[in-house]
Amino acid sequence: MKHVPNALTIARIVVTPILLVLLFLDSLAGFGWALALFVFASISDWADGNLARRFGVGSRLGQFLDPVADKILVLGTFIALVFILPEHVPWWLVAIIGGRDLSVTLYRLWLKRNGQVLKTSRNAKWKTAFQLTFLIALLLFLTGAHTVEPVVSWMEALLASSLIFWALVVVTIVTVLTGLGYFIKPETEQDSDLNEPQAH
């Protein structure tokens, strides 16, 4: 059991490049499988941390890999969507999201070098929920747009509307605000040989 959380984390890293390739196939099969892999990866994100805590099998490797795997999955998918739907997923919003994650990661590493661990903010769960919900919904729209009528017309109408852009604006705002919380009022603890896996 002690290897299961890390195996799930590594699986999340491995499936991400496959998912990104599938997105650029621009077909029902491509978007459908990409959606399925993203949902699997999202569930594994929840499962690996919960299993590690429940069975007390957290590790330094898991602590390092978990946020890395999440950023590869989420930012990789966001970047792919910049090319697929540039009019609704502008690069500058994705850059803000990526900048937030990079700054928090660097801050976390700096604290660790000074013998402290940055505790995961409770609000970070909201950030993750908003990001994953947005991405799953958008992948669902893209998949539906390659199925049959009248679903195709409904999904194309959604994809042509400004709904996606403004939803991404909300996601970006939540992402930035949760990131600022780490710097304004950081919660830290002394580093130890074994810490529970960190969210991001």
C-alpha cells in the first residue's frame, strides 16, 4: 500500500503527454479519450493524498511529485487549450495562472531550504476545484461538439459564446487570490523527515 499513492502520482505525469496529443487530434475519439484521461488524473489527484494520509505512507518523494504532477496536468491542458481555443482561452490569463503556481512553488522551496514547510492553504482546495471543473467542462464541450445533433449545435453555441472567457477570468481571480494568501499570511511548520503530501 505504501507505493500506491506515488504510483498514482506518477501515472498522472505519464498520462498527461498522451492527453495533450489526443487533444490536438481534433476528433471525437481524441477529445473523448482526453476527457477520460483528465477525469482519471483528477480523481488520482484526490486519491493519492487521501491514501497517503489514511495509511500513513506519505514520503518525501510523494511530497515533491504530487504538486509537480498537478502543475504538469493542469498547466499543460491550459496551454493546449490556448492553441485550440485562442479566442476564449487567451495566453495572458493562462500566464497569470502559471505565474501564480511558479511563485508559490519557488516560495515553498525557499522556505524548505530554511527548514520550514509551507502548509497547504484551505483556500487552495477551492482553486483546484475551480480549475478542474473548468477544464473538465471545456473538454466535455469539445467532445460534445464532435458527436451528433442536436448536441453538436448546443456545444458549438457554448464554445462560440463569451461564457468560457468569463469563467476563465473567475478561475484566474480565485487562483491569484489563493496564491496571495500564501505570501500575506503564510502558515508554516518545521521541516521533518516525513511530511504529509502537499497540495498546491
